[in-house]
Amino acid sequence: MKTVGIVLAGGSGTRLYPMSAAMSKQLQPVYDKPMIYYPLAALMLAEIRDILIISTPHDLPHFERLLGDGAQWGISLKYAVQPRPGGLAEAFLVGRDFIGNRQVCLILGDNIFYGKLDFLRHAIVANTGGYIFGYHVQDPERYGVVEFDADRNVIGIEEKPISPKSNYAIPGLYVFTPDVVQIAETLAPGARGELEITDVQKAYLAQQRLRVELLGRGIAWLDTGTPESLFEASSFIHAIEKRQGMKIACLEEIALTRQFLSKDEYLESISRLPNSPYKKYCTAVYDEFTAHSISAQQQNIAR
């Protein structure tokens, strides 16, 4: 079953005020790139190329101006409006026509994942209903939390519980079969007046069609919804990039290495970038990629 992606980049961003007064939270910089580049990178690394971006009427034109139709990265970007914050589950109603009969991977626009994304690729292949993830945190009361029985079977999900029954929070990354639209249609608004994503998960759990994979220490999950967490995420990205000399969430690089673009298409794409350190990096990526390709060909000839 083909999988499409949705990036939910709406909300009022009140925790980041006054930074978010004029510009969407998901357009704020995380070190050297707009925040939305990071969830887009996660979807692209999972081989998802049809993506819907949902945002507010005020912010959507800014996303369209920044990202365009996605052709420069070999993907297809569509846009839809969420008129007012209505909950994460409302994304499936806003994106009803886009989803159609395809599996959908929803990622929140302020979530960053770093590390091997094999867990997401596996979830996309293995999913038969709902597939979510658990990540060990010190402050689970801030998130949706997974509850387990003695055999580590999932028996419950709570949204921001006062007394969490585990330390495993649910990151803003979910995979659902197409019937998630029908499930979302049956939901009533929760205590916050919104359609809660935990109610979607509970519906799949009641049908015994929900799987939860616990993410290990090799994966970093960063939630950038507060000034402190935004600063920490920027510091983290800066440290990794400075140490390795390689960028995280460079969409051009992903498009080339995942063969979303041919080498000629890549060169054409980066030729339109303004002269900047970012363009210089993308050019170096091409040179290294070409050198490795030539080396691989020579090794095959030698055999």
C-alpha cells in the first residue's frame, strides 16, 4: 500500500510568543534551517514523496513561498488550511481527499528525529492499523503516554496524565491505515475542545490493531515547542554538524542520495540556490557523490 505524508504545521505557537507573533513556529530557525525542514527530511528518508502540509490561513502562504511544489527535491507538496486549532486528529479530516485509500504517516511540524530511521521504514511496511512509537523521557506528563502490562503489552494510552503510568512518551510521528479518516469522523472533541490523537490511537487499540515500538538510545527525538527546547535543538544540530562536517536535514542532499533526483536534476536544482554556505555545501555533496559513483564503477570493472 502506498504511503503519503502529512506535516501538521498549524497551531498558535503561544509557548514561543513573541517569536511566533509574526511567523509560524514551524518557520523558526533550528540552527541553520527552518524547523519544517526536519520533519520533511524524516518523511523523505522514509521514501515518502507525496506530502501534504497543513497550516493556518495566515501562515500557509509563507510555507508555499519557502517550499514551493517540492519539485526541486523530487517530491510533490500540496497544501491545506486548518482554519483554527482543532486537534491533531483533525489533520485526517482536513487531509481526507489527499489520503484517499492510501496509508498515511503524520508528523508534527515541531518534531525532530535524528538517527537511523529504520524504525519508521519498518512501521510503514508492517502496519496493519495504527503504528506509534514510545520514547523514554523524564517528564512524561507533558505528552501522550503508553501504559504497559507486566508482559510489556500496551494496555492503555493517556494524554498528559497527572500521574503517568510509564516514562514512555508518544512522539509526534504516527502511521495509520486509510480508515483513520473514518475513525476521526467518529470522534467527539475532548476536554480541550479538540479532536485528540490519543482517541484515534485508543480506537485502534480497542480493535487490537495498534502497535507500539519503543525507540532505543540510538534515536534522538527533539520537541521544539518551547524557547528552551528550541534552543536545545539548535545547539544539538550545531554540535553534530560541526563535529561531522555534514548537515542534518539538507533536503537537496537527501533528494540526491535517495535518487529522487538524477545528478543532472540535482545540479539544476542547486544552481537556483543563492550564493551561500548552504549552496557551497550542496555543491560539495555533489562532488563527493560523483566521486563515490566513479569509484564504485571502477571497482565493478575490476571484478
